[in-house]
Amino acid sequence: MAAGSAIQIPTRLPLLLTHESVLLPGSTMRTSVDSPRNMQLVRSRLLKGTSLRSTIIGVIPNTSDPTSDCDDLPNLHRIGTAALAVQVVGSNWPKPHYTLLVTGLCRFQILQLLKEKPYPVAEVQQLDRLEQFTNDHKSEEELGELSEQFYKYAVQLVEMLDLSVPAVAKLRRLLDNLPREALPDILTSIIRTTNQEKLQILDAVRLEERFKMTIPLLVRQIEGLKLLQKTRKPKQDDDKRVVAIRPNRRISHGSITEDEEEEEDHDDVVMLEKRIRTSSMSEQALKVCLKELKRLKKMPQSMPEYALTRNYLELMVELPWNKSTKDRLEIRAARIVLDNDHYAMEKLKKRVLEYLAVRQLKNNLKGPILCFVGPPGVGKTSVGRSIAKTLGREFHRIALGGVCDQSDIRGHRRTYVGSMPGRIINGLKTVGVNNPVFLLDEVDKLAKSLQGDPAAALLEVLDPEQNHSFTDHYLNIAFDLSQVLFIATANTTATIPPALLDRMEVIQVPGYTQEEKIEIAHRHLIPKQLEQHGLTPQQIQIPQVTTLGIITRYTREAGVRALDRKLGAICRAVAVKVAEGQHKEAKPDRAEVGEGEDCKEHVTEGAKPESISDTADLALPPEMPILIDLHALKDILGPPMYDMEVSERLNQPGVAIGLAWTPLGGEIMFVEASRMDGEGQLTLTGQLGDVMKESAHLAISWLRSNAKRYQLTNASGSFDLLDNTDIHLHFPAGAVTKDGPSAGVTIVTCLASLFSGRLVCSDVAMTGEITLRGLVLPVGGIKDKVLAAHRAGLKRIIIPQRNEKDLEEIAVHVRQDLTFVLAGCLDEVLNAAFDGGFAVKARVEHLNSKL
């Protein structure tokens, strides 16, 4: 409480009876409560009270609470301490009890015991206050002398202790700041005293008595400390003598003495100090480093903290505070580098060139935060490395897949054992410059755990307004990340927290078309595989027709990883042939074989090698180059993995083709329907999500409401499609989870085909969300879906009319191969999905007489 504010306690106080300890005003005590009356006091007064007044209780020392409610109270000690209950903690082990933390306020005297049950309550009179002074002039002089004498002994006692200990330093400050009349009670509760001595101090109501009784206790404590210091001093002298003698002894297994090691360590500390002072770190970092270095010099090398402090200082010196690389800002050269490294990816290249152009105009431009979103294998990670190469910067990749601890981003605090900086600071130490290109790979696969959310820790890293003062927990000093170019990669934005996604500039990286895959294979993948397998273009040839066969029949992906693996398998098969041929050429008994013999091992389309009758001809090496055609593909890669099964699966009513988007790219999706006699139930299979199930119910409801219009009937000829009829909708493949609203138009078309008995066109795929009124709403992922339909050989695609703008992102040659039908309602969808359209019966109005 502030000086000058009097403590006024209530005249009626509930009493807490204690026997083991004595609470003095100004001190804090923790006591256990397990007797009936005391337990009832805690439950009824402290736990249920709502005001500050209800937390003030009277603590009566030297009085035991009876173990039973039926027993009478013993004689109460006449002087008690009014206390404030600060904390109440309950426990049931080993028996029910409460632990109270109480702080003494002032003394009081019991005037009358008002009641004993359920807990004692007494009328009390306040005896003193912490700020109370006497008005007698003579007593005031005597009190001043006692106060000064007490203060002198108190200061002497505290200064005999170690002031570097925070608690001792705080006590020294309290001696100067607290009122003198509060010190006897506080110091009595701190020094070593018995409960009987504390009880005497509590009973000393007058301040003069309190000073007179406390001074001998202080003197006794001072004499005890002096005696303890005398007994410890010879041991310290012995330790000094040992330390003085030990450096002269030599190590038995080497020629280096211990004093030389100490000199070497001292030289290392001097060198470390020199590196700190000559480094270009910020003023705040330099101040912290010099403070830590000062502690390091005073610290014995055997202490565990010595190594931690030294590692911290070495990290601070190695960090690139002001070291950076100069950007290459030539736009024409940058465009050449990007075109040579990557085919297509026009959006990415355009964004990098825009950054270079702005950097030419403004030198202190902050690094952008880009996020490349696209299916696996399209080159998101490799294009980040090309961007660093284009800018002439260092490149560092940080894999975030599966990271579930925020300390991986922000580091551990140095108070923990095995603490280390986060990946951001560690990466800067690795590259040695403060403006590298950081690739945050798989940012959509961050996890959350009890150790925190790393996605939340990235908010500071990826915010241009905050990352100029990024604070790692290990460094505990701000570091400037504003010059770092951050590039994040993800397969989908659905799992990225909205706050993190808002800080990044999202650039979509769609899958490749077949033509783009062929160009990528012949420009990049085939030369890379030839180099990895030790082959040359003079030993193997893979024509574009063969590459197209691999793409269409052995891979079905948005990227090129599977294509790269298939090309690697072909190169390995050719490497076996080449190695066997070189081995046979080296044998001496093959030297007589004529050079003009026609022993070629070409594998050409539609022709096989000529029959070989001589066994010696079989041992001849193959003639180079070895040509890989479609027949050789089957021998090397096996039977085709994917067939064009679209037309075969649409040979009966009740089947339609939809388009779906996945994080791996676009996919075609078959929807199958069948009907049977039943009770009008709709069965959905194929691991469908809630949104897709709702789309199926929407589709059947719309068809039932428009059955007469389209002349759709069930097996019994009724327009009520579910009358005695069950419908089963299935979405292959059954092991893959599916969800989303874009299958609505496909379900309607499939059911319309089932009830009308007509086949859906085999070259039509569709996507779009439906409403109960028959409208077709826009959906996302149009480009990936269109590329999937193009890969599957489909020719016509039905998309929502409001998705027409998305067609501009599709390559021109793909748009030329496909026919797009823009539908605004389900009537247009059905007319485009069936040959000859879907007839609508003209509505004829009949007037029925009611006469």
C-alpha cells in the first residue's frame, strides 16, 4: 500500500486458527488448512466471497482448531494479525485440504467472540497501522534513536550477504524504501527466529518495544554470520593454494601444459573480442555482445554456461549484419537465363522481370513475398533456384513439411538446454549475406502441436512491415530481414491460414500441356538423364513420338516427375546394352569379326531385327545410336498403364464425365447411376463429402420437379422418379475422398441419361455448380480441369458461363483442340451433353371446368 494510505480493517473478522507458524504484519505466509472450522471458513468466506472485504480474515497464532465440530474452541490468543488471502489452492491428496497464501496487514485485539460455528467470528479492535507514528515528543526522540540503531544493524546484516543474489539486492532496496516502523516485523519474519520469538514480537504492540526486542535478534544473526565466515575462510585459502600450485604440473600424456591451454583460451577470448568490435553489427547487438563478453571473462571454463555464452557470441559475429551481394539487374540477360532454365511459366517470369525493373528504379526496395501454388512436379522449387541465379544472390531452401514447433522458426530461448537459433537465422548464417533468396518449401504442410503454431510464427517473417526487426528467441535482438526475397511453395491454399495467406503474393503455377511436356522433356529432362547415366546423343535417340507415347500411356500427371522417372528407366536399359557391347568389343576373339557385317540392333516401328543364325552375331555390339520407338517402350516400361477408356465406359445410359480439381492437378471423374425397384431411397457411394452429397440431392430434386417437362419417367412410367424406385449414384475410384460443388451438372446429366435411356456424348466433359432453380454457378480450377480433359482426349467441355474469363489463361493450341460450351442454366447443359439436344415438351394449358 502506498505511504500515507491508512489500513482500515472491518470490526468483525472471521478467525483462522493456526498453531505451527506466526504471521507478522508486512510478511507473507503459506499455511495448510484441514480442520473443520478452518475448511468451512475457506469454503464459505473466501471461495464464495465476491468483494475485497471478504478476503480479509484474522489469523490467530498459537491456537489449534479442534478436529471435530462438536468440540469447544480453546482459549484464543488475544493478539492476532489481520491478513489478506492472496491465493487459495485445494487438493484431495492425501486428504482434503486447502493451502492459503496470506499477507499480514496489521495487528488486532479480540474484544468479544461473536460465534463459534460454522467458523469463529469475533469483534476486534485494530491496534496499529503500518504508517502510524506516535505523537509524544520524548517517545519520538527515543524511537528515532532505536530506529537508527535498528537500521544500522539491518544494513550491516544485509551487506554481509551476497548482493549479486536478486533477493538480497531487493531486500537492500527495501531497507531504504519502506517506512522504519514496518522493518521490525518484516526482518523478524526473514531472519532465523523461533515461533515463540515471533509471538513475542507480535504481542509487542508499542513500536519502542518492537525495536528493543528485534535488535538483539539482528545482533545474534550478525554474530552467527561472522562465525560462519571465519570457519569457511581457511577452506577458501586452501582452494587458492591449490589453484596456485596446479598450473605448474604438466599433463602426463602430452607436451602441452595447462597454463599454455589457459593462455590459448585467453587468446581465443581476445580474438573473439576483436572480431566483435570490428564486426558491422548494430549498436544494440554490439552492446549486448560486449556485456556477454564481460560475463564470459569472469566465468570459469568448467561452467556449462561458458560454452553456451561463447557459442552465442560466435553466432553473433558470424551473422551477416550488413554484408550483402550486388544484384544483377540486366533484364535482357535475366530473361535469357529464365528461358534457358524453364519452359513456359510465363507468369513467374513476368513477375521476376517486374521486380528487376523496379529495383533498377529504386535501390532500397523491400524483398517481395511470393507464393507459388501448383501441383507437384511443375518446377516451383527449381524456379526459385533459377530466380536466385538470375539475381546473382545466394539461395537457401527451408523445408517446412511436417514442421510442428514454432521454435523451428523463431528458435529456442537460451535458458533451455540444447537451445539453438531458428531456421531463418541459421540459414542467414549459412549463406553469409543478408539478402539471399529463401525458399520456404511446402508451406501448406505446416502442422500445429503443443509446442505452438509455426504458421503463426511465420506471420512476422513474411510481413514486409514487420520483418525489418525480426526477433529470434535465441538472439533476443532484432535482425533485419527486409532485404531477403522470400518465396513460398504450396500445392493448395486451402490449408494455409488466412492471415498467412494474406501476407503473400499468390502466383498460380498450373500443370503442363502435352506439347509443353514434350518440349520440357527434350530441352531439359533427356539431356539431364543422359548426363546422369553416362550416355551421349550419339548412343541413344528418343523421338518426339516416343515422348508423346510416354506422356499419354505411361504417365497421367500435371507435372513431369513421372515422365522424368520413365526417361531414367529407358536410359538405364540403354546403358546396359552399351556396357555389354563395350565389354564384348574388348574380347580378343571378337577382333576377327568383319566390320561390314550387317549386325544392326535398331528397333524401328513396324520392323524387327533380322533373324540371326550365327551365335557369334548375337555377341556383336549394337550399332549406335539406339532408337527408342513405341515397341521398345513396351519392352522397357512394360504394358501401358493408362488406356483411353472414355468411349468404352459411356456405352450405356447413366454414365457421365465430370472434371475435378485436386492438389495434384486436374482429373476426369466418371459418375455412374443405376435404378432398381425400392422405396424411393437415394444411395451415394465413393467416399463423398457433405458438399457433394448435397449436390446429388439438389440434382434429384431438380429432375423430379422437371420430370414432366423433359418426359422423364421411372420403370413403371410414373413422372415421380422416386416412386417405388431406388437410385444408386457411384463415383469411382471408391478409395479416393471427393468433395466440392463442381459435380452438380455432371450428376444432373448422369441422372437425365438414366431416366431418359439416352447415351451421353462420349467426347463431352463438364463442370459446374447447380442451384435448385436450375442455374449453373461458376467454379474454380478451370485451367487444370481443361488440361485434364485435354490429356484424356476429350473434345467438348461444358463450363459455367461466368467462367469464360478463365479461358484466357489456357494456351492457344489447347483452346483450338477443344470446343467450349458456356452454360448459364441446366437446359443448356443437357442440350450440349446429348446428341440432338434434350427435347423439352411444350407446355399446353388446359382449362378444366369446375361446374
